[in-house]
Amino acid sequence: MKRSPPDRKAQAKRGALNALKRARRAADKAGVKLSDWEGEFLGSVSDRVAKFGRAFGDPEKGAPGAALSTLQGVKLKEIAGKATGKTSRRLNKRRPFGNPRETQ
């Protein structure tokens, strides 16, 4: 008996919900205090994914089969990184375009 092909939308929904749960559990386990905004973000995004299957309405903000938009995925990674103690590349100081490299 052949199995039917996997439902991509259901897979994306489960993956997004699991990632949101993992981020919250990692923050709780590490004892990291999430800001009010981050806690509200995790809660509202998980509610929208559970209810609608995706957390954004505008198709230009993410891939067609994705449950989270691109920026929501970035924020989720930042929250998970905060829980594990890893800094985001966005937070690192970057060299302006006009400055030449320092040679040693």
C-alpha cells in the first residue's frame, strides 16, 4: 500500500508550532527573561499559526508554503539565540561602506 504524499502546509504548520514551543522552552530553561514584546510575539504568532495555518496574510512577505513570514522567522531565531546565549549577526557592529579595512 502506497502512502499519500505529505501535506506541505501541514508540515510547515507543525514545524512552525514546534519551533515556537522550542524557543519558549529554551528561554524558560535557561532562565532568560523575555521582554513583554517577545512573549506577546510568541503567543500571537502561535495562535495565528494554529488557527489559520500561517501567521501572515500578505503573500509577498514569505514563501507560498511557509507558515511564518521571513521577518517572523528572523525574530524567532533571535529569540531562540537569546535563550541559548548566541548573539545575532544583526546585532554585531558592522563596518560602514566608506571605511577602508585596517591592515596590519
